[in-house]
Amino acid sequence: MSSVFKFKEFEVAQDQCAMKIGTDAVLLGAWVKLNSNVQTILDVGAGTGVIALQLAQRSQAIEIDAVEVNSDAFEQCVENFENSPWGDRLFCYHASFEELAEEPDLAYDLIVSNPPFFQQTASDTNARYQARFTQHLSFKNLLLGVNQTLNEEGSFACILPAETVPDFIQLAKTHQLHVNRICEVRGQPHSPVKRCLLQFSRKPTPVENEKLTIEISRHEYTEQYIELTKDFYLKM
């Protein structure tokens, strides 16, 4: 795998990151709804910074922050931000989200996260494990931090395994976050739904339900997926 992933308007170095560029992150960065009044954005658990970079490309937000606890990933995220066309709008904190959320006066119009979501216990403590398992950012702590740092009119978006979604939505309600949009993602037409894209706000609204299929067959992408990602992938 190349250490640099090239998109249409930016490049992402990923040799120091445990989690490489994947479909989940790019889907979230392309799918999340951006209102015209979004001026401040936070990417939680930024990794390479790809989602923040996508949102910099898509928006005129004046402040796009990221938070990353892993030292190597943090340094790579900063490098990717500095090498992008939007370096003056991008900043990465080297901290846990729990630490950042305790900072006074932080408030964002949009918070996004491709969070760790494997919940079984494992003994492995390397960086890839930390990036994938919820012991290092539980759903409860993620939602608590979002509730602490989200503007009253703001929204929160994430991507999760389908089987975790009902419990996550219920947990979000206890943190004053209500789901507004759900997109069920399947790999091919007859595949089970593996991922769900979710967007929340503080106000209950009728839920927009969407479905997305990525491929018709191997490497033959659906028109819907191409339309969603064409501003980013070189070959779309």
C-alpha cells in the first residue's frame, strides 16, 4: 500500500498511522450534511486527518479542528494539514477527546467522528488496536464529549457498525442528542448492511432514512456511490 493516498484536491500521508485510509472515513466526510452556517468543525479521533480535509474542501468553515491522542498519528495529521490547500483553517490537538472536552469555551457547529467501535476485550495494546477498540474512547465518553462541546444548533455525525446503532441511538438520547439522518450502507446489492452513517442534533425531528450500496459487483461502483465520492477519489 502506498504511504501517500492521493485525492483530487489533497494528498494524505499515512505511513505513521495505524489505521490507513478506508471507505468508512471517506464516506462520512462526503455524506455529512453541511449547513451554510457551519463555521466551526471538530474531527474526533482524526487519524490521518482525512475527514477534516474533506470538510475543508467542502465548506467555508473558518475553523476546522481535530483531536488525536496517538503521537504518531497526531504528527502525521499535522503534516497532512500543513501540506493541504487549507492549512490556515486546520488545527490538530494532541490530546484525548475527554481532555479536550474539559477545555472551557470550546463550542462547535459540527462534530464528526469515525470512532473505534470493536467492543470485545483484547490483550493487544498496539496503535492499531487502540484505534479500533472502544476501551480507548467508549461510546459513552464520545457522546459525553459531544454534548459538552456541541453548539445548541449544531450537529454530530459518525459511522458505526449496523449492529451497534440501536443502542448508540438510545445512549445518544441520554446526552440530549437525537438522530436526524440514518444511511444504511451495504457493499453489494444482496449483501447485509454492515455500516450506518448517522447525524444527530439537539432537537428531535423526523428521521431521514437513506440507503447506499457501494458496488454492483467487484470494482463496479453504483452511480449513487460515484456521485457521493466523485469530488474526492481520483478515478471517480
